[in-house]
Amino acid sequence: MAAGVPGSFCGRLFPKASINLMHSALALHWLTKIPEELTDKESPVWNKGRITFVGSSNDVIEAYNAQFLRDMEDFFTARSVELANNGLLAILIPCRPEGTKPSESNIMQGFDRLGYALTEMAKEGLLSEALVDSFNLPIYVPSASEVKKVVSSIQHLSIEKLEEIYYPVKLVTPEDAHVSSLHMRAAVEGLICQHFGNKITDELFKRYIRKLQEFWKSNPQRTKDYKVGILFLLVKCNAIP
């Protein structure tokens, strides 16, 4: 049995060639950090008033993309060392359809509604506008080709299987909005509390439900065809024994 050490999964955690099977589920779309230039008021890519890259400039999107690619290269490089020869790495990661822009991801649109709720609270004086301006969610939803390109560049790794799965999500009733808000809260409440404190969370997610419903009503066709993408990737290590 291999002994691991605490740390980021984008770096080394286990001894060389010590693992036969690894699994990562719904984690790799989280970035290790936010690009610093996004919160620098003097930077041309300062992401003022937004918590994601949805609706932001191409420069902001490129900064997110570059950080994601760095993280993925570090992750797969570390796994290529830790996996034994013929070892397997199974991955599930949210994805967007090929040929779409990063900002068009349905998942990212959902996160962006949270930004609308935060901005509304700032305008009402319930929290600092500066706090909102300095908050960016460390999330990037890739296309399959972006992930494939990174894996293909790592020595000793090969892709055994790659499959995109898109499943429909019901977005109609107030109950649907409530369920979506519970999922969002589970994902980001820790980050929200760390940045804004825990006093705003109940009010924030009440408003988030309303923002979701407003978005659904103003985009009926998109809501009708709403699907969430998951990429399954099976990677094999072909290291020299």
C-alpha cells in the first residue's frame, strides 16, 4: 500500500509508480488559484463586478483558460509519475460542447447568477462593492479537446477512452430552483463564507433562487433544452518498467 502526503492534487501526492488505479470525480474544473491580474485594479483584465468570466472580456477568459491548462499539466504530470506501468486513471469532469465558448457553458451560466445576487446585495448596501469586485470563483469548464490536448502532451500517458455525456436537467418549478440552489450552496458556501463572512449566506441563496427563476423565464428555449455535460476520461500509464 502506498502512503500519500497532504497537498494539492495538482502536485505529487504518492511515491513513484505506486498506484495501479486512481479516480478523480468532479474536481478538476476547480482551479488551484485565481489569476492575480483579475483582482488588480491596475490590470487591463481586472474583472470588476463579476465573479466568473461570463460576460467578461476575452482577456479574462484567456487568463482563466491559461490557469486551467497549467493546473491540468501539473495534475497529469504528477499522475504520470505516481501511476505504475499499465496503471489507470479514471476521471469525471464537467465539460461544455465542442465548438462553444467557455462563457456559453450551462454550468458557468448557473454560477454567474450567483454573481448577479451578490451585485444586487452590494447595490443595496448589504455588503461591500469592493468585496464583490475582489471575488472570483476559481472555476473553468473545459471542452473535451482542451483536456485531450493536455493529456496527449504528457509523456507516458495515453487516452484509452474519452466520452462526453450530456444529461437533461429540469428547470421549471420553484422546487427546481430550490434544488439548484442547494447544489450551488454545497459547492461554494465555503468560499463565500471565507470571503464575505457567514452572515450573508442565507439571504444570498434566497436571492440566487430568484435570479435563477428570472433567467429561466427570460431564456425559455435554453431552459427547455438545458443539459449538463460530463466528460469521462480513462488514461493509461505506459511508463517504462
